[in-house]
Amino acid sequence: MTAVDRHAGYPPRQVMWSVGIQRELSRNMSIEVSYVGNRGVWWNSPGVLTDPNRVTPDILKAHNFDPTLVNTTDDNILISKVNSLTPDQIAHYKLGTSPYPGFSGNNTVSQMLRPYPQFGSIFVLWAPLGNTWYDSLQAKLTKRFSRGLDMTASYTYQKELTVGTETQDTAFEVNPAIINLNNLRSNKGLSASSVPHRLVIAGTYTTPEWAQAYRPLRYGLKDWRIGFYLVYQSGLPILAPLAQNYPNPSSELSLCAPFSVLGGCNTSAFFSAPASFETRKPGASLYTQDINSHYDPGHTLVLNSAAWANPPSGQFGTGAGYYNDYRYRRAPTENFSLERIFRVGKEGARTLTIRAELNNAFNRTRIPNPSNTFSQFPPGYNPDGTLASGFGFSSGWINTGGQRTGQLVARFNF
């Protein structure tokens, strides 16, 4: 069932602030350093922070269940069918009264305890419950045009935290990492779009006319323009492996699965979708080797399955969804251009520009992101011995894409 939140359409509220200092280093060069921060509330959180038809701790306590889910007997009773219980169990857990006429004993006890047991999970659209936190240190060096050179270099060191939201632009939406709906603030964590370090350098250099040079040489060297655009930044964070404990809280509490990639609410085929993440083992390396190195994806599972452990049976995991040191491979952007300006007519009133452009100029390898969903997913192999699946496997590694490309452009101004 799908519902629309009664506060749907509330515009987000965002408070922003910044403080900075600027210093002139020379006549044509300046540097500025700023702190920029903001806090956001009422962001759209589609279905991940609300499930009004879940089994709450108060409901569990009212029926003599342990609300902390540490009692194995209680855990198994919750996922058992009502008609499989003994009279003593029915009496102990206060399940003697049918929740509505025609309720089938073939349903689970958890279904029986829902606030609206005649329905499955209720997926609530456009609930403005998301929150965001952003803090950054931003530095910028500006070289104004002089002696043929102009350049800017900017560096950002930032931290992005969220609860239940990533972006309202559906073109860039990612799955928020949500675990416990009964304690929303406990879900505050690193954003899936987090990029803590980002350096951007851009500029152009135009060669001058060498007045004292031999005339043909002078003409051949002047009016060349070199352009560059370089971006170096951290890789995006990798979602921690999903917990595979049994029974799991999503089926015990009839939770709407918080990972839309697995099918949405638990009325879908993914009723037993994981409700939390595996826990990191202290001291264990997250990678089998440096993910930014020149490893062979056909023979290397780059993520370390031994770094993760399932939470205890029936319980939510204590691990976070994202970690600052668990990130995909970096993908630098390095684009260059080289152009020649030919001046035609009196005083160069008309110009012909021929420009060559190179994208990924150093032809860096673009290896696809590795599989990260289930840490115990065993490796599979192709007939030639190369990897075909597994935790840390880079699907589509044969056609990595992103190779160096170039184009030639001509432009005539008159």
C-alpha cells in the first residue's frame, strides 16, 4: 500500500553561513580561504523514514516480547505462523484475539501484531523528514590574465552527513543508509555522495610574440593557446555489505525494506530484505589490495570479505552504512586543449582558430565499481579462469570504457 504524507510538498529549509579571508599575493594573484557550512531540514525522504504499519517496541512489550530482539525464542515466534503456535504460546504472548474477522492463521505473528494487520507495509511518499549537515574548508588561488597566463586552483575539504535523504534531484538520487526507524537520529551518517577532498585546476596559456626572433620563427611560435582542466577528488563511498543474519529485524518487525534497490516494501518479493549492515572487524583491511592501484580485475576480488561480520541473530547491526575509508576507485579528470590562432586581414580583424582537444589525456584506466552487496557472495569463474562474480568483482571489466578521446575543431570569426 502507498500513502502520501500529510506534509508532502513542504519546501526544505536550509540555513547557510560562511566566513572567509582574501589576500592579494601580487598584482595579478590572490588567495582566499573560507569556511562554508549549512544545515538542512524538511528534505524529501521517500519511504525510508516512515512505515506506519511496522511492529514497534511498545507493541512488542504489550505482548510480552523482548523489544530489544535479543531473545532468540521471541525472535522465532515473531516469524512463525500463528496456526503453528501451541495454546501456551498463544496465552503467553496474548495472541488469543483475532485482530479482525477473517484473519488467517497462516499469517505470521508479526503480521498479526501490525497496527493495521489487514495490510502489508505502507510506503509513505514525500515525507519531509530528511536532515542534512555540511561543513567545509574551501581555498582558492586566482591568477588573473597576465603574461599570457590565467589560472584558478580551488581545493575543498568537506564533510557531508545526512539522515534519510541525499538529493531531491531524481537524476542523482541514491539510497540513504537507514537502519532503525524507532530512533531516527541514530541513522545520522556519511552521505552516499560524500567527496571529502576535491582539487580543481583550470587555466590557459597563450604564447607571446617574440619580437627579437627570426620572423618565420616568430610567426610560428606566437598565438598558441594551451588549455587545461584537471580534477582530482576522493572516490565515492561504498555501501557496507547488507546483514544476512537470521531471523532478521525486517521480517520480525514487518519493516518496509529500506533499500529500494531490493524492491521496496516487504510486500514485494524481497520480504526478507536485510534491515541493517554487517559490522567491520577491528583491524581488518577493507581491501585485498589498494583499490587505486593497477590491479587485474579479471583475477582480483578487490574487496575483502573477511573484514565483515554479521550481527547476532534477530538483531539490528551496529555498523554504519558508509565509512570514510571505504571508497570506490578514484577517477581523475584530465583534459587538455591546444589551439592555434591565425589572424587574417588588416590588424587581425578576422581569426581562424584550429583546436585539438583531449579528454582523459593520460588514458587512465576506468575499472567499473566492484560488487559490494553481500560479503559472503562466493566467487564464480568463466571457462578461461577469469572471475565472473563474487564480492569485490568488477562487472564489465573487459570493456572498461573511458579511454582517451580527442577531437579537432576549427572556428572562423569575422
